[in-house]
Amino acid sequence: GMALTMNAVKTLRQVVKVTPTVFGLTLEGMNGNVAPFLVQSVSSHPLPGLQEAAQDFRAALKGSYLWDKNSKRNLQDPLSFRTTVYTYSEALKSLKELDELIDVQINSSDDNPGVILNASPEDSESSQVAQYFVEGNDLKGAIIPSANFEPLPIAIAAQKSAIALGHLAHNCMQRTIRLDEDRFSGLPRYLTAKTNQNGHNFGATEDTMVSIYAENVDLANPVSLDGAPVEGNIEDSASNLPRVAERLNRSAENMLALYSMELLHAAQAVDLRKEQQEVKLAPATQKLYDAYRSKVPFVEKDRIFSGNLADGIELLSNY
């Protein structure tokens, strides 16, 4: 269970790592508003972790044209853009909690009974507790029946992470679909190039994103409560950590797929916007854009996107 959890956290960590830059490039494609993650905005609502999350977004967009006033920019973007600082903040917090719990779990004993060298003396004056203490061969300690094998704190934290990923997936999907809508982005519908006027372009990609998001909603449901008594009914409780971990890893892998699809749209949106106005990307988003464009070209005509999706996943998995 712990090995599976650590593998899931590795995938989760990569999702969290790339989120600010992927979001930043999408916001640049939208010509969006930086207001929701300004210092002033998050300082007036000081939820734990929110200021750190907002700082990551500001860093990803440092040097971007979005910091220059633009008459075509909306006062407020759709909620999937404005609230991403919250969804990212919760994912970041859940990752930190998992890291802390895993660090304790793998660096301490979870044995039952627990063999404790130099055990502390609390309550040892009682005969019930005194019977657990042993001494011999110049060693002192205790052998105590315990429940230290129980990984429930880790299972609950992992499920919280899956919920956070569900919200990341929701915002990612909605942001990308909003890019496809000309009334929000000011760009051609489905981000269609002039060379593809009779094509469908990105229309069908929305179905794929909705399907992946739907799976992440399912994966966000808790399974640590599932179980049945075994071993003569003495083992009548379980946390199902292996199953929890596998579901978290699947959810994180799905996020990389969704971000790959978002990159396909965001890069296209940036290129189309450059035809309308001067666009200067931030150094961080420019680096991601260049790395993506080295693998996935501008969409001039309808084509099969499955290879582009795979290329984007590979890029984000190692970025």
C-alpha cells in the first residue's frame, strides 16, 4: 500500500509542478485577467496556502503581456479561470500533507506488537501497563500490542488529494472549452485557423475532456470505508490503502492527459491571438510553449489528435 501511495504521489507531484505554467499559458491565450491571484486579492481572504499558490501563478506569468492594460481584456473571466488559484492551492496543500504523513510512515515502526527500545514510562505504575515492559542484556524497553499498522491517515489524505484533482480537472476542462467559445476568447470558434474554415478543428476534443473529467469525478469518491470482517472477525476494519493509492495515481495520470489537451488549445489560442494583437509570453510560459511546439505544430487543417495528446503527456510527465 505504501509503495503504491508513494508512486501515486510522484505522479501527483508532477501534476502540481506543471499546473501554474499550463494555466499561465491558457490565461495568455485567453488574454485573461491576473486580478484573482494578485497579492491584494488573496491577502484580503487569508486562507491557508492561498498566498503561496497565488505567488506561483504570478511567478509563472512574470514578464507576460497580461500585466499591461488592454482595452479588450474582460474585467472578469469565467469562474474556471478565476477560481483556479483555489483548486491549485488545495492540490498543493494535499500534496504537502501526504508528503508529511509518508515521511512519518516510512521512518517509524508500524509493527504489532511494537518493540520499543527505551520506552517512555507513562502509566507503567499500573499493572496493566507494567506487564509490557522488559529488561535484559543491558537493554530496556517494552513490547506492546498496537494499532500502528493502521494507514488510515494516509488513506484519508490520499482521498483528499483525489478530490483536489477532481476540482483541478473540472477547471481544466471548463477553461479549455471556454477557449473554444468565441464570445469568451474573442478568437475563432473551436480555435479554427483561416486555413480550416470548413473543418471541425477542436470541437470533438471537448468530448474527450468531458469523459476524462467524468472518470476523475468517480475516482474522487472515497473507498476507505469499504470492507468486511475477516480472520474470525477480529480484523473488522480496513483502510483499503492499495485501492486508494491506485485510484489516486489514475486520477493524477488523467490530469496529465487533460493538461495535454489544454496545451493543444492554449498554444493554438496564443498563435491565433498573435494575429490580432501583440502578445508577449512570460519566460516560463514561453519555454513551455516552445517545448510543446517542437512536438506539436499549429493546427492548420483537421487532423487526428491522438498522437498530439500522447506527445503532450510525455512532455508534461518529464517537464
